[in-house]
Amino acid sequence: MKKGFLLVISGPSGVGKGTVLHDLMNTQSNLVYSVSATTRKKRDGEIEGVSYFYKTHEEFEDMISKGAFLEYAHVHNNYYGTPREFVENKINEGKIVILEIDVQGALNVKKNTDNGVFIFLAPPSLQELKRRIVGRGTETDEDINIRMTNARKELEHIKDYDYLVVNDHLNSAITSVNEIINAEKHKVFREENIEFEEN
């Protein structure tokens, strides 16, 4: 069976990652979202192993000490992390595991895996990015300024990624990501035990 791989997608807030990923999940077979572990309390409607893997602080810190995460972060008094075992098991099943994560997390994943494909989704311009964020109508002026400052910092790390996809038109961005996935599926090193019969 052909092995899968980890597909890491990053990009500034407001660039359209969620929309692109939603379309991919509907059009590409054998994609699975990476399920994170967290120490925050389960909310109504959330499901263990689907929404998150729920851990106590002690369990999470024990996993950190054992190197069980591809990356993790401490946010608002809770831990969030990407469990190595879940990702590796799915890859071995031939799945493509999608991880949507910020640049800092992606760089940590890159250090801890040799089976990742890294895509940076960028806006056509910072001006257009700001227009999209403002258009959502959900952020204050202060929030917008923070997001734009973060976007400028994130764009400096494009060189750390394997692929750059500019989301100027949604359909062309989705097509580009699909093309990358299809090309990566056919990389020779993903084929196990390639043998041809003589006749």
C-alpha cells in the first residue's frame, strides 16, 4: 500500500485557508484532518478523538517529556499539540493528514518530521488581505491591526515552505493545491516495493 503524507498549510488570518480546505476535503479522497490534543475542557457537542484528544495537564506534560508531539503550544492557560502517533498511524494507512497551523507551529513540525509537505497560502497583496479581514465585519480596528502585523511577520517565512499558493481567485488556489497533492502522491519514494514483472 502506498504511504500517505502530512500536508501542512499555513497562511495569514483572512487568507482563505478554511474555505480552501473545506473544498479539498470534499474533492480529494483519503484526506483526514489532524486531530489535536488539548487540556481545555470539552465543550457541548465535541467528541473525543474527533474534535480533540482531551488530556489533563499532567497527561499532556508527560507526553511532552516523551516527545509525543510534532509541535505544541501553551495558549490561554491550556496546551494544544499535534500528536505524533495519530499522524504517523494515518500516514501508514495511506492517508494524507491535513494540518492547518500557524507559521511557528509549522516550523516546529518541520523539525520533527521528514514526511511533511508544506504549503503557504498567501494573499495577492497586504491591501487585499486587509480588505478581506475588514469585510468579515467581526474584528475591531485593534484586532485588524494585530492581524496585519502578524501577517507581515508570517510572510517573511514563505522561504521555509515547499510551495507557495497565492489565493487571488479561490478556484485557481484550490486547483493549485489539488495539483500539489496529486504530484506528491506520485513521488517515487512514497511507492513501497516497486517491482515490475518481466512479461
